[in-house]
Amino acid sequence: MQTWLNDNFGYVFPFFFATVWLFATYWVALVGGWRLLAKRFRAAGSFSGQKWYMQSAAMRWLSHYNNILTVGADSEGLFLVPFLLFRAWHPPLFVPWVEITGENKTQLFFFEMVELRLGSSERVSFSIRPVLAARLESAAGENWPLNERRFLTSPPPPISWL
């Protein structure tokens, strides 16, 4: 067996890696709540509102999407889609603002986060940085789900290189 594995490692490893990768993305989608949200909020078409690429978010049960999300928002709702390599079992989502409730600011290790709940019945936790929350609030306008408009600050200026 060991000799066969040594001789065929180059053929076996890609299948092993792909299997582990697909299982891991399935598990994160399942425990994080993405699959639950996809049952009701799968995006029907392309999204034409404002988008922010390479964003981070945390969902329930320590499911973290670090710098792999494209987050979009307009006056109708919130758009979410992960980077192509992480898209297995993660279809694009569009959650209307009426299906989102706001929570308070929370602390995740040393980082301040804003926690939203996606889906009126699912209530999947969605924690983002306050800068992204301010951008979403600005794009949502009057439909922003939090009663108080406390996260709206002007988004930070673009980074300029000297």
C-alpha cells in the first residue's frame, strides 16, 4: 500500500485535496447558516448596487469569512457572495432590509464588530466591522434596519500613497 501511494501520490493528492476542500466549504456553509439563508434568499439575478470586495464577516458558530466576501447594498437589501474558490455550497444571497434586524456593537477579540441578524425567522448572526456597517447604512438609506442611525459616519477616505 505504501509503495502504491508513493508511486501514485501525484495522482491521488489532487483528489484528496479537492475532497477535503469541498467538505470544508460544505461544513462552513452548514454550520455558519449560509445554506439555511440560501433556502429563502438565493439571489435571482445580478446585483447592480454598490459593492465592496474582499470584505470580512463572521457568522454563527465561529464561521469566519476573512477577506473573501463581496458585500453589496442598495435601498432594497444586502447582497453577499464569496470569492469563487469558496463558492461551493455558498450561492449568492440577497437579503431584503425588512428581513434584517440590528443588534448592538459587539467585541470579537480586539475588534469592534456590528452584529446584524439575517432572516426574520432564521436570525443568522452576521458580524461586520463598523466601517462596512457605515457603508451599508449609507447605501440602504432610510431602509437601514437599526432604529438608531448610529453607525453612519462618513466612510474613510481612500488610502493615498505618498
